Amino acid sequence: MAAEQRRSTEAEIRDILVRAARPEGRLKLGSLLAAMGREAGVTDEDVEAICGHRDRTPAAPMIFE
């Protein structure tokens, strides 16, 4: 197969593994979450409001004494 595609055996094996691990039509989490947000009517202004109220104070490190 590698010779037919005019590439190295390593490149052919890599391509086979990528196609096996990432099949076409797979559900992508980010796309799903974006679609759910659009369906729920979440706007950019809503996201900005949520981010504006987020506590950005660094967490205190744990003490193991």
C-alpha cells in the first residue's frame, strides 16, 4: 500500500492509525457544546457577562504539614 501511495511504510502506517483512531463523522465535543449553546440561546454578551464575574484570585497552595 505504501508503494502504491508513493510514501514510506512509516507514513502509510501513521495514516492507517490516524484514520482508525479518528473516523469520519465523529462527534467533536467542542462542536457539540457550541451547538447546545446556540440551541439554548446563549449569546456572546452572555458569555462575556459570565467571564466578567469569574473570580480570578489565585488559589492558595495546599499545606501538607
